[in-house]
Amino acid sequence: MKNNKPEREKSRSLIFSFMFISQKLKHKIHFILAGIIFGGGVLGIVYSVYAYPKVFSVETKILKNTQIAPKEIIKIEFSQPMLSEETEKSLRISPEAEVDFFWSYDKRILFVKPLSYWKLDETYYLYFNRARSLMLTETSVDLFFKTLTYPKVLEFYPAVGSREVLLDIEDPMRITFDKELSFFKIKFVIKPFEDLAYKFDEEKRTIFLISKKEMQRGEKYEIKVYLRHQDEPKENFTLIYEAFFETLPPPPPTWDQDKNLRLEQARKFTVAQIKDGKYIDINLTSQIMTIFENGKLLEAFLISSGKASMPTPEGKFSVSNKSPRAWSKKYGLFMPFWMAVVPSGQFGIHELPEWPGGYKEGQSHLGIPVSHGCIRLGVGSAEKVYNWAEIGTPIIIHK
């Protein structure tokens, strides 16, 4: 009996045929025939030399390419499993950066980790030069990602170049940014040097700054603002803003004898001691009253306060009562636009007094302390202050 065993084994065998394209087909590798032959029959799938690269082509993308933090890992996704070592070697990064690689289990996601950190405000370009998949198809592609940007200054107070600036705890320097600073460290350099205290608002977008000691008067200050991300090295602060301003000059050692010039001095150098609401400031040395509202000087007026033998008291008071035309029985005088400084009425603010017959003291005494303790104002000035101030308005009298 004829032995057909070799033929039967041959008919049961599984035959795979591969053909590699020559240099003339630009080194592309394609399946020509994949078949299973049973006996003499053929069941199979045929890929042409042109279809293969399309079927197994590699699409590449970065899963996130904006707002990348300094130590964030970049994830690059491939549509086909890749030859990991060859793919890593094919990658070029610009600007140059030292990185480490690791892969997902299916070799389709490449993780790129910076060994130090990505620079902020930077665009990184990644170029794969003929990276190969497990199916031996190649890809060359340009990718990019952008790192976090530093917060930008939207507003700085006082405005750059401001003059005659006066800062205090109620009216400090103020810097507002376009985004919160939760992940950033901040540093200030001020010249001349001041030891600064600062605090954030609730949203961590605005910083308030004040010197721990009174800033020098009549001085030009330059301030620089530096930031670094919390993941950057401690020494890696970046300058993001510069400003300068001049503080209010000190008051003159002597007040000008010219009363109009003295008023100008008062408008320029008088500093509000109360920043909320209305208040009346009376300077016994300059013989000038200034009125303020919410820390802003509204106007200055010449006064005549108590003479040396009957001085006007110093201290903090308030308007106790008002009368448009008060009568002083003690002196036999009308005191128009009266505002009591103390509840007893012993001292008050009023217009230049007048006798019942109509004679009014002249304006020449304004600017000179000659009263019996009250604070006299000129015609027009007294009415203006009377109409402006309410009962309870604070009054500070000082030298």
C-alpha cells in the first residue's frame, strides 16, 4: 500500500508567505500574501504593496499640549504599538531638555518626564524622525507643547511714576495679577531698602504691601517683582514687573508767611489721620483747617485759633451741636455757622464774629491765633464747612 503520509502532512501544513519590497520601493515593507492552505484550497487575505502602509500607518498626538507645569509628564499617543527603543532614539526636543521615558503596557503611549523641569513661558517642539511601529511602518512628525505662563500684572498702585505718594496700612501698595498665585512664590526688591509686610486677598490675585516702618518722605522708590513656580528651583525667580514712584515730601520746617502760599503748603503736605468718612483737621501751627472725606483732602481754609493766654485745646473731638447763628451771651456777639467742638459749648468752630449792630471782625486776623479759644473761619468758608459737616463729624486738633 502506497504511503501518502508526506502528502497528508503537507496538506495539513500552515504556510505563510511574506515578501519584502526592494530598495526600489523605498524600503517599505508590505504583506503580499497571507494564506492558509488546506489540501489544495486557499483561504486568505491579500494586502497590496500600496495598501499595507495605509492600513498600518501611525498617527501621533500629544494628549495635552497647553499649560504644562514644570514637572508635568508629557503623554504622546500612537495609533499603533511602537518599537520603544527606536522611537525614543528618534525623538528630538527643542529647546533641549534632559528627559526620561516610560511606556504604557501596549506600547501605544509614550510618557516623557523632565529630569529637572520644563521652563515656564516656553514652547517645546518634539520631532520624531522615522520612528517605527511593531508592524515596521515608519512615522516622522512634528509636535509641540506650551508650558504655564507667569501671572501678569494687571494693576499696580501707586501708578508708575506717581509723585507725592503717601502709603500706610489703610492705603498700601497694591499689585493685582491676571490669575491666582497659589502655585507661585513671590519676591519683592525695593530700593531704597524697606522691610515689607504683605498679605493676599481671598482670591490670591492681589497682594497688599506696606513698609514695616514709615517710608522716607520725598524719596524715589524703585520696586521689582519676581515670581517662580513652586516646582522650580528656589533660586529660579524671574523678574516680571518693575515700577517706581516718589513719596510725599516732608512738611516745611516753617510755614510761609504768605497766607495763600501757606494754604498751598497745607493742601500738599497735610496727611489724613482718618481714612473713613468725613473729618475736620485743624493745625494750630499753620493756622489752617483741612477737611477730608475717605482720606481725600477736599479743601483747606485759614483759621484763627486761641491766643497764647486762651489756647484752643488739642485732641480728638466731634461736632456736638450746630446752629446757623449762635448768640454768645458771655461776649455779646453773634457767631454765625456755629459748630460746637465740646458739648458744653465752651469751644466751637464759627464764622468771624459780629456785633448786633452788624460790625464783623475783619479777615486780617485769619492765619493768626487771636481768639478766646474758638476756631474762626472766614466769610463763605464757615458756611461751606457748616453745610458739609454733620453732627458727630470727627475733629482732630493738633500742632
